[in-house]
Amino acid sequence: TKLIGGSFRVGVARNLVLRALAETTGIDAKVLAQRLMGYTDKHHTPDAARYALLVDPQHTPPQTESGQPYPFFLAHPLQAPIESLGAREDWLVEWKWDGIRAQFIRRGAGSWLWSRGEDLLNGRFPEIDAMHAQLPDHTVLDGEIVVWRDGRVQPFADLQKRIGRKTVGKKILADLPVAFLAYDLLEADGVDIRALPQWQRRERLEQIVAGGSQGPNDPLQLSPRVDAPDWATLAALRSESRARGVEGFMLKQREGRYGAGRTKDVGTWWKWKIDPY
């Protein structure tokens, strides 16, 4: 009834739509999630022909010939004691940034910047659009858009001053420069590498960003790994989160694959956030 009604007075969960389509078509829900990325973007209005392709079990979308993003892998909040995760060396640790989650896609002559909410952000952040020239062809990065000044992330309130602007002038570009903090590599040389272990994707990401970034103020930055010998040392570092302008830590299973949505069947990302005031 909500779907037919048009205007939703009560929200409809995306997973509800995916489950319904999966049951109706017999297509795996994760495959449908991939096909639905960008499906309702205002530049590509759905129609009967597109729906027929969406639910066709034999259809393989030309992923590497378009700006279609991948489904985002989401983290679970860590509520258990940190020691319950087992050996410290089984996890890659990064700071949890307070910005806009996004994918940057370079395929052929085109590049696309997609938010986690599936908004196409091309033109909103021209500094990031210019990353096209710094990356190899057929590359897809997962990361965070932040205001970045003097090699340091700035408060989210600064980023909010740019979010609503479709065009930006020289003063805004000078006062509120943004950067893309890359923390995962989803496609390399036109190959979907999400099934590789986290540590392998990270190594390849480091090689790509090292070859493209020009310095501490460049719009393309690598989200640094946090090295600590044990959980106790990591907990002490976490207490510095506010001073660093971050929300805590991201803990990523070393052998984990990149999933779709908030799932644990291929690996796990935990967000170990500090408590709000």
C-alpha cells in the first residue's frame, strides 16, 4: 500500500523492497542491491524498460562502462568489550571520520562522486572532481569527504557550509577546501576486487593513492592506519578522538571481504565511537 500510494507518510525500509524483489524474481538480494545503486538518480528516471532489466535474471549491467557505484558496506556499532574481538593483529584500525561517506569512480573519460545516500555530487566539490587526472582508469575508491586544511580534518560544521551549495566561489574554495580520505579500493583496472581480503585491498589502495596524491593539502588523501600493539594502547589513543576531530575508531577484520549493506557474512566492520557529550 505504501509503495502504491506514492507519498510515504511512514518510511519504507530499503531492505523490505529488496526482499520483495528477491522473492518475486528469484534473484539474490545482493545482486539486486548492486543493480539498484543509482537506480532512482534524477538523471536516470526509472521506466518500464529499466525495470525489466532490473528483474531479468540473465541481465549483467555494464558496470565498467558507466558511473554506477557499488553498494556501500556499513559498520556495526561496537557495544561489547573491545577484547571480545580476539587478537589485535586480526584487525586493521583507522580513525572514524566525521564527514560524508562517498565513492569516487573513474571510468574512461568520466568520473562520478556518489554519496552513501545515492546522491550524485558532481560539481559540488570541484577539488574532488579533479582527482580524475590523478587516478588510473577504471578505479573506484570508497572514502570520506571532509573539510581538510593544513593536513588536518576540520569540524563537520564547516563541511555543512558547503553541502547545500551547487556552485562554489573562490572564497569558499579557499576558506573551506575539501579532501577525499580514501580507505578502501573496490575496483582496480576495471576488476571488481571486493572479494579480496581487507588487507590486500588496503595494500593496493596505498599504492594507488601514493602514486596520485601530491602532498598534505592535496584533495586525494589516504586515511591513515592506526598502529597500536594491543587493545589497551588503542583504548588510550581513542581518548584523543575529540582533540583530533574524529568520532573514534573503525575496526576492520583483516581477512574480511567488502559486503553490501550492514552484513556479517563476508567480514565485519565495527565503529568504536566515543560517547557524545
